[in-house]
Amino acid sequence: MSIAQDLATPDDVIFPKGDLYSDEPPLETDLHRLQMTLLIQCLELLWRNRNDFYASGNITIYYSPRQRKSEDFRGPDFFVVLGTERKPRKSWVLWEEDGKYPNVIIELLSDSTALTDKGLKKQIYQDTFRTPEYFWFDPQNLEFAGFVLVGGKYQAIAANPQGWLWSQQLELYLGIEQEKLRFFTAEGQLVVTPQELAEQEEQRAEQEKQRAEQEKQKSDRLAAKLRELGIDPDTIA
């Protein structure tokens, strides 16, 4: 059965149970797995005070009651749905989610998937999902491109001077930093991972400790000098 045939859903179709497990194969390499995890962790940390989005990756998007019979499509490597409840899911089942498709999709290219990601999947995301923004990134050769839906067709997103691509949906840039695809704020700040945030906080704590030690040493030297002059520093207000 073709994708086109799968997409037609008669009014009298009885939808299957919505609590469906994902049916995705493992990501091909550690690079792909780590890249997907990085994107999810960064966005969830940045939006930790929000409850109106769902970010995930490599899980099945069930958009047709016949989807499970088709081998032509598998779930995106990373996607974000806006305006939905932030909660864990086994998969994304469209008829259980108010018919919401992803707002942003990122596919991680590999030798075996690049043609599908650039061809069939791009067509599905454009014509069926009508996902506003679609990006792809190859963790091995660093190929990176992005598209925005304009008049029903994907148009390439122009890069800024840093080579980053703007996502209007996320209100963030996507760009390559140290051979990884990363998010950047509109002001150009790198969106950190939980580990990077912990390291930054540890650095700040160490700097505060050093400043406090320097202030103590300065105070001790001043007190010693006062005592040399016969002045008790404890009597000075």
C-alpha cells in the first residue's frame, strides 16, 4: 500500500486504540543518538517552566489508522509539537492529540537514510503534515539545511552571517557548534545542556569562593598592619 493510499481516511473508519507503542528502529550510530538527546535536553531545559509543548525523537507518529501496515514511513529523529500538554508518551498518535502535527522536524541524515529524508519524508512533511519548518543535519559530514513552509511548499531558509538558520516556530536559531547541531537564542547565546549548566554553576561557585578567599586575605593583611601600629582592628566600627 502506498503512502498516498494510507493518507485517505474515510469518515466511517474506526480508529484503533490510541495508546500505541513506538515502532522505530534504533538510531544508526552513537553520533545520531547523542545528537538527538542533546536537542531534546537543551530544549527541555530552556523551556523548563513551560507546559505547552512536546519534544521527542525517534518515536512513531501515527497519523492514519492504516499507518501500522505501511513500511514507507517512520518517525522523525527529532520533533516539537507546540500548544500541547508536556507529558511522557509512548508514541505520537494524531487522533489522540487533537489532530496536531509537529511544528518543527529535524532529521539526522546517514548514508542509508539521506535519500528518504530529502525526498519521501520531506514530501510527507510538506504535503501531509504541513509542518511549518523542516531541518536536516548530518552528524558525520555536517551537512545542514532548513526549510520553511510558504504557500504550501518548502522554501530554503537563508543563513545568517554565522551560518545559523532561524526557526520562527521555536524563536531560536539552529547552528553548528563544535560539530554538533545546537540551539542559540535570538541574542546569539548558546542554549546549554544540563551538564553545561551544572559546569557553569560549578565555575561560578568556584569563582565566588576565590573572591571570598581574596577578600579574607586582604582583610587579614589590613588587620595585621593595624596591629603593627598598635591599633586593635576589632575596635574599629
